[in-house]
Amino acid sequence: MSDPYFQQMFAERIGGAQFGKGTAIYKFEKIKRAKRKALAEHPERKLLDFGIGENDEMADESVRRVLCEEASKPENRGYADNGIAAFKEAVARFMQRE
């Protein structure tokens, strides 16, 4: 029996027609498990969760307003995948802590 049409339409980046058929753990589930493990092993630390997927509730209006203002600035136009220098330096200091 052949797969239904929609099964053949999954993007190759997520497994193509084989998506959901294997026993491999999907990346979002890996992230959820890593988060649970980190929280269990270090409950005293604040976890910066940048999230995946959709939030379950609307962001506060003040957050949405600032996001709109910042998104409208030309200096914030470029790619943000690597972060600004101040953020990278702060992360480097954080990762070097004992």
C-alpha cells in the first residue's frame, strides 16, 4: 500500500516522505528533553528559554509595543543569527564561569 499524498509532501529538511516513520527522536523533542534535564540538574539556575514553536498566550502589550518600535529601526534590519558583540561577549564570560 502506498503512502497518502500528504506523506510525500514533507520537506526533505525534516525527513521527506520518511518523516514520522522512523524511531529517531525529532529535534524539538530533543530540545524539550535537554531543557527538562538542565532544570532538574540545576534548579538554582535561571534558564534562558528562547523557545520553539508557538507560545500558548499572547505576549504582554508592552513587549509587543517595544518589539514593533525596535523592528522599525534601520539599525536592526540585518540578520540576527549570531547576535550583537555585547551579547557574544556576555555569553563568553558566562560560559567561562566556574
